[in-house]
Amino acid sequence: MSEIKTLSKNGLWENNPALVQLLGLCPLLAVTTTVTNALGLGLATLLVLVGSNITVSLVREWVPNEIRIPVFVIVIATFVTMIELLMNAFAYSLYLSLGIFIPLIVTNCAIIGRAEAYASKNPWHLAAYDGLAMGLGFGGVLVLLGAVREIIGQGTLFDGAELLLGEWAAALRIEVIQFDYPLLLAILPPGAFIGLGFLIAIKNGIDRLHAAKQEKQAVTKATRARVTGQT
Amino acid sequence: MIFKNMKKNGLILGAFALAATGLLVVTQFLTADRIEQQQRAELMGTLNTLIPEEMHSNDLFADCTLVTNPDVLGRSSPQPVYRARSTNGNTAIAIRTTAPNGYSGNIDMLVAINTNNKVMGVRVLQHRETPGLGDKIETRKSDWILSFTQQNIPAQESPRWEVRKDGGAFDQFTGATITPRAVINAVERTIIWANAQQESLFNAPSNCQQSGDSR
């Protein structure tokens, strides 16, 4: 139970692949122009992460230490190719808009990083959960960054969601602000860097606030102890 | 000792590669039909919006000939041309053409003209233009591409077929001129050429399926 808790905390916050480990920046920066694209890539990455983590964990007994990296690469590449084929077959319009970014999941170091750091040393159910937590952490940042860039760049939210979720999702589209000129900077890659920088800053800010609070609590506790000691 | 180890590791690696390949073969086998169907449906959908049902009685997708003309069609590989015929004769053709000079590479389009000197419509099939700027050439993003519909086909290159900035009759987008310029020029080249070659395009044999080109 506590292992599960640590894994969730690590994946979603303390060791978040996008905000702390800064892994997988290439797809992260390229795809987060809209929430829909971000969500699509987030889901695909999540699937690959969980799949590769489980597989790596299951075969860890049979893989000698010297050739573990090539084996991980084979496993990850296989999963990505399978997902690309499946997406091409069953979510064609999303495949058209995510296009070249699907094969890029292979280059997402977060995946081989988790295989090496966690899955190759732990039983499969924990490895699966680790993949889920890390995938959610990564996908969450993707969606958040996508939302910020979409609002600033285009003034909309969930534009084109029907490509990912089916016709009903067309109603999700929200026009937040009406622009005559799109704010180019937010849509182009520099905007992604700036946006990610702000997200990291906010995360660090929250961490610092939290730490300060805890320190204060510890101090008051200690003083109180001394007070009671004197009486 | 070291050779024994190498052999063992090699065998294990080989086994993994084999298993992975097997898995991929199965997935590809299971999805191949569906992927082709999807691509065909997409192209069929585009073809049918450009050339309405009542204009043809033939199977547009099958009545197709391959043409190689890098100067006009923008690619050194063959591009398909679809012919629409009704009981009263030839009605329209749809040409796959490529603008090689987009902001980020090729812009693949489908251009349809009828036999009365008019453009029936243009649609973009594939492109890599900047999201939010150049991608307004998609119907999903903007109606711009519809401005070609019902235009008269000029006999030769005409100054009207330029973006407004260059003195022509077509709007550019805010912040993007290269993309519409590339599209307009490619469409102009294609329709002038296709209009002049109509006879031979209609008479060319159907050979798209044989070469297995289902794009």
C-alpha cells in the first residue's frame, strides 16, 4: 500500500517526468499546441509506458544485465509501432493530426528511464502502477501546457476534440477569448519552452511554500515542547 | 567463457527480436485492411465533396490514371488523376497535385475541374504548415480553400491568380503569405495544364490499381 502511495506521489509530483526529470521534451514541446493533441499524445504515451513497464518487468529474470538496454529498446519500439498501427486503423483522424509525433514516443527517455530505473527491478503489478503514475504525470503536464498554449494562442479550449473522442465532443469546444490575430509566440515552439518554464516555476514555488510551512510547524512544535518542559 | 556468454546473450537478444517482429507482423496483418479502408474512405470523401454524385456514373476511385509531371504536379513520382464520366460523356477530373514550396515542405492537394472551364474545388490532403497560421488551408480551420470553387480557368498564367499582397484576387492569411502563395501557384499550374490536356487525360488507361498506389 505505501509503495503504491510513494509511486503515485513520485509519478504525479515529486519526480514528475516532465517537470522534474525533464524527460520527453521533444514530443512535449512539439505537440502541446492544443488540448486535444496533448491528450492524444498523453494517452498514447501512457499506453506505451504501462505496456513496456509490464513487459520489461515480466522478462527481467531472463534478460542478462549486459543486453538489457537493447532488449528495452526492442520492447518499447514494438509497443510504439503497434500503437501507431492501431491508431492508424481505429483513430484515423487523430492519426492525421498527431502524425509524426507517434514514432517520436520511442525517443521519449521517460519510457526507457522507467524501464531501467523501476520496472527491471520490481514485480509486474508495481511496474504497471509505476507506468500509470508516470504516464498520468506526463500526460497531465501535456494537457495543462496544451490548455495554456491553446487559450493564449487561439483563444479556444478543446478545439478539434471530436477528432479524438468522437462526434459528440464537438460540443466541448469553448471560445474563451476572441482574437483577430493569433498570438504566434504561444503556438510556436518558443512558447512551449516559456510555458513549460512557468509550469516548472509554479511547481517549485508550491514546493517551497509547502517546505516553509512544514518548517514553521516543526518550529512551533519544538517551542511548545520547551514551554511544557519549563512548567 | 567469454564466447559462451556472447553466444548466450546473442541468442537471447535474437529471441527477443524475433518475438517482437512476430508481434508486429500479427498487428500489421490485423490492421492493414482497416488502414487501407480508412485512407480510401478519406480520399473518397474528399473526391465526393469535390465532384457531386449526379455528375458521374462511374467508380471515381477506380477510374484513375497515373501521371508523372514534376513541373506541374510537384512530385517526381506519379500522381493519380481521377476521371468522372456520366452517361452524357466526360464531366470532370480530379488531379492530385503537390505544392513543393510550402512553408514546411510539400502540400498535397486534390484539385477538381469540370469540362466547362471551371474549378470545382480544391482540398488539402496533407501538409506540415504551421499550426494556427498556415494550417488555415484546411477546411477544418478556415473556409479559405473554398475561394477556388467556381473560379474560371485562365488560358495561361494570370496575374489574378496571386495573393492580394502580390496584386492578385485571393486573400492571404494574417501572418502567413508563403503558404497561400504556394497553394495558389500550384493550383493555377495544375488547372491550366489539366484543362489543356483534358482529352488525353480522359483517354488514358486506368492504371492506378495495378501499381498498387492507393494514395
